[in-house]
Amino acid sequence: MTAPSVGKPLPRADGKAKVTGNARYSAEVQVAGVVHGVIVGSRAPKGRIAAIDSSAAEREPGVLAVLTHLNAMKLPGGTEPADQGDRVVQALQDDVIRYSNQPVALVVADTFERATHAANLVKIREQVEPHTVRMEDEIQNGFKQDQKRPYGTIPADQVTGDPDAARKASHAVVEETYETPPETHNPMEPHATVAVWSGPDRLTLYDATQGIFGVRKKLAKAFGIPPENVRVLTKFVGGGFGCKGSAWSHVVLAALAAKQLGRPLKVVLSRTQMFAMVGGRPRTKQLVGAGATKEGKLTFLRHESTNTTSRFDIFLEPAAMVSRHQYAADSISTKHRVVRLDIGTPTYMRAPGESSGSFALESAIDELAVKLGVDPLDLRLRNYAEHDPEDGKPFSSKSLRTCYEMAAKRFGWEKRPLKPRSMTRAGMLLGMGMATSSYPANFNPAKALARLMPDGTALVLSGAVDLGTGTYTVMTQVAADAIGLDPSQVRFDLGDTDMPEAPRSGGSVTATSVASAVLAAGSALQKRLVGMSVEDPGSPIRGARPEDVRVEGGKLIANGKTDSFADLVKRAGGRPIEERGEVKPPPDRNKKWSLHSYGAQFAEVLVDPELGTVRVTRLVGAFAAGRILNARLARSQFMGGMVWGIGMALHEHSVYDEKLGRIVTRDLADYHVPVNADVPAVEPLFLELEEDREVSPAGAKGIGEIGITGTAAAIASAVFNATGRRIRKLPITPDKVML
């Protein structure tokens, strides 16, 4: 009997294509007659374009056009968002400058090099207007913003119990402000788009995106054409982390220029243009209050978060949401406010809300433990929420206690002293810290198609996108088990809007949603094949009861006899046999259950007492995230999140020149991300058997984001344990440790 492949650590299905160079990313797509567009960005953060001199650029060899607001075609549908996850873009439609690095011209030439050279010759005179990129200048004008989700609107503010009375009754109280800086995604692959028009109203795009159907909606709206006239293809993506979740200005500009010039056109952003032009994590300022009785029972939690957004669009970073569900407090109060600045619109960045919010919440819980004189893990266990504190709903599944136990044991938490500055190693201060991880278990509508080919193999299709997370591999495994084939007999394909619709790859929804659709399609196909075989006069198993048929390795077995998929198709006329699968969240899903993944992270740091440098030496995390579809890829996803958490804690910061209003850390020399030398022994552990069918039919909860939540707080806790200094503003840099 063939063992199920789901859960096994199978190697990547796309691995060979990537290491041999056969995987084609968007910038590498070859189209006959393609020309190249290079964007010219604004310098000023706010103002108007007073004059443009493109004559020198236009005289350069190979230059075909310099498009500006003066000569670019007007978009029939405008630049407003096409759906909930979309952003307002700038596509040379007016002379207004809204942020520094905004596209203000597009130089088109026959080669990328010529276009780049000519772009440097475009002279733009800007009429600069008063501006600010400082949150402090506008925080008094912060406004309430609800969070819009596919299943409804979540209010910005929420209160349970009486926070003021609970505060007065507290034995110990912590009230502090925590800050996270603006950050930039920096995937390995920059954004790239190739636009090809076929006639006046049919567009094909090869785009580095996380959501091909969102791009289709955006372009269809902008150009006033039916969505079915736009085809978007994305076969490989070199990382996204949220910044490729929307169709940004360069995507619209590529299509606009291609249409206006009548040529296929490619736009590839430079690393510098990846800053501000395609979003980033917004800055947050979070006030967190927490109180407890003498016995360590939480009396109240208060979490008020403010984040930055642009003047022309709204992005909410739901940082306080984590406090609504994490701990069993008598009273919980949360608020969200948004502040407008002269910056590009922020966007989703790995674990939006929870990553920033967990730093603040978990740091406050750690500080409360210090005030009470109790172990931070013990305080969390005393306030373990058996039901969702927000509304009393049961958790669909929750194995956080097991995560605490697993990670603490592997880490050696029992060796940690309560008193700071109690441990040293080789002249360095040694500290240990921990925090809770959590992330919502999301589930979106998705579709898939499973097709049995004449040779007995299967082709399975869904319009998902693989960001490098392993979607090709995992869906192959799910499909193989559902149909009754070995994974080697299944080919899964994705990344084409001609395929069944799937959600954006973000919010940890791909494993829950697309896998469930693939499971549905594969199961429907197997059921049909069994029915055909037992009724087929030429079948060896004719007359068997369907429930008695065992399907494995492309064979249908019953009563000691065997039929094969290939023979079945041949007898049926030799044409492919296919079935479709579609899944949607039940209407009452979020009313019946509280749906989350959970984990626990433990960090060890060494701090140089003279230089203030911090090095993470060990990081252990244990996670309960539903059914694990591929153990090898799951480990990679958890580890990737934890490594990014190190970057969030110690390195990452998009620094603005407050006078000029622009980001000055605009490359990987100045914007620091963790490299191999910064990454210690990172050990992700996970529960493989927490299957949760309330979250999704596939039993998975999603694992892409939870790994980064809580990491920064655990490291900050360890720094306090090492030094006695509490850092409440990320990143934790030597100056903050020393001062």
C-alpha cells in the first residue's frame, strides 16, 4: 500500500528548474520586439512638477520616448484601488508629487542600458511644498480606521470589561510606549513587469506578483476593459513578503507605455526604487498597559497603536489586534489610529500587525513579570486563555501549552536567572528571553482543476503563486494523495489567470485555501474514476462496490483485481478526464470559532558591555500551525520567519532624512538585513499532528508568517536579562544599549 505523501519532507518539485536556470522569473521573460522602460523618480516628497526637460534624453541613440504627465495617455478607469488589497498608484496622470521616489517619467529605449542612461539625463524642476515625514508632527491628527477583511469589518476600537476599574485594582502595573520603525521588504527579486498588447483591448502581463487575479482586476479597471481580456502570468517569484501583493505604479506604467507606443515593454525596478515606491512596513507607536494581581492574574490589558500612512491612501497596521486574543485578562481595551504623512503608502509586510504588535505586547508582559518578580513563562501560563478573551468563543485548536513546554525544554529555560546581568560568557553579558507567537488562521475562496491524462498521470491547475515557499511541491503532494497517485505521477501548475481562480499568496492563506481546493478537485476526480471503473463492462473490477475500491499509485484495486488509470482512460476514448474543486469559508466560520496558530520563541544573546553590540547566539521556536503538509518546507518557512525576526530586532530600519523627506538607507549596504554571520543556531520545532478541519478542509493553518511574530520581543527580553536595560524602540542598536 502506498503511504500518504502529505507531511513527508519531499524535495522541491521546482528545485531542478531553479538550480539549472530553467526557471524564468518575470524580468527574464523573452518577448519578440520588447523595449525597455526605466522610471525616473521624484526627489521632493511633496509639491508639483514645474518643468521637465527631456530633450537630452530623447536625443540619445535607441531612445523611443520619454513619457511624462504632459504626454502620457489618460487612463479611462483611473488609478484608484480595484479591490480590498489594492493601492492607489501614480501613473503620470498629473503634475502632483506626493512622496519622494514617486514615478514622474518613464524613459523607453531599445535596450535596458540605453534607457537607464537616458533616464539620468531627464531634468525635472520641482516646486517643493511644505511637508513632513515625522509621525510626531501629525500624531494629533490621527484618525480611527477599521480593518476590512473578506468576512467583514473588524472595528478599530474594542473594549471588554472596565479597564479603568481593573487598573485601579491591580497590584502591579506597566504602562509604556513601544516603537517599531518603517521597514522595507527587500526580496531577492526586484519588481518586474512585461506588458504585451494584442490589439486595442487585450493585454498579457508577465508580472512579479503575489496575486495574479488582483493584478488583472487592477489593469482591467485602469484601462476600462473586461477582466477576461487581461491575462497575467507569474510562474516564479523570488520572494514577496507582501510588497508584491498589489499592482503598484510600475505595473500600470508598463501597460500604459506598451499601449501608447504599440510595443511590448518591460519595466524592472532597481534596488533603490524598491524603497517607498512599492510600500513597506509602516512605523508604529504603541502604548501598552498591563496590570496584574499579586498572584500574577492579569487584570487589564490596554493596547493603543498608531501607524503611518500616505496622504493619498490608507493602510492600517492592525498591531493591537494581537492583544484581543492572546491572554486571559479581566478587561481588554484596544485602539487603532492612522497618521497621514508625505510618504509612499505602506503595505503588508510579513505578519502585518502581529509582528509589530507582538513586540509591544510581549515586551509589556515581560516587564510586568519583572515587576511581579515571577518567571516570564510562568506569568504567561497563569494567564493562558482557554477561550478567546475577546468574545468567549472556543479556539478551533490551540496547542500553545505544548509549544511552551517543547521550546522551553529544548532551550534550557530552567537555567535562566530572574536577575539581570547574572550570566557571562567569555567576557560578554549573556541573557535569555522568550515570547509568545500567534497569527490568525485565514481561509479564502479558491478553485482548482484536476485532470487525468491519457498516460495515467495527472495535471492539476490553480491560479496560485509560489513565492518560493514551496507551493508547487505541497500542492503536488496534496493532489497525489487525493487522486491516488504517487507524487512523481502528478504535475501541478500555477501562476496563470486562465487557470481556476486562487487568492493572493499572502496572509498565510495558500496552504489553507489552495490546498483545500486541490484536495476537493483531486477527491472529486478519484470518486469519478472509481465510479467509472466499477460500471465499465471492460473493467477488471466491474461490479465492485465503490467503497470497497482502494486507489493507490494510479491503480484501482478491489476483490483481488486491479484496473489502472491509463487503461480506464483508454477505454473511455483516450480523452483526459477532469474534475473541478471549489472551496469557500462557511458563513459562520468566524462566528463559531476563534482561529489562530500559536507558538513560543526563546532567545539567547551575548552583549558586549563595552561596545553595546548584540549577537543572537541561539533561537528556539515551537509552533502549532495545523497539519504540516511538508515537514522540510515547513521547517524552512518557520526558520525564515525567525531569521527575519532577528533582522526586525537588531537591524532593519528605513531611515528618513526628515528635512528632505526621503529614505536614505536605499540599498543593501545601508539597509541592513541579517546575513549568515548574524544568524545563529536557529531551531524551529513544530507539532505535526495538530490537524484542524475547522480552519480548512486540508487541516492546515498556514505557516508563512507566524515565525516572525514574537521573535523581536524574545530578543529584547534576552537583552534586558543580559544588561538590565529595557529597549522599547526597534531596532536594538549599540547606542540604545549603551545610553
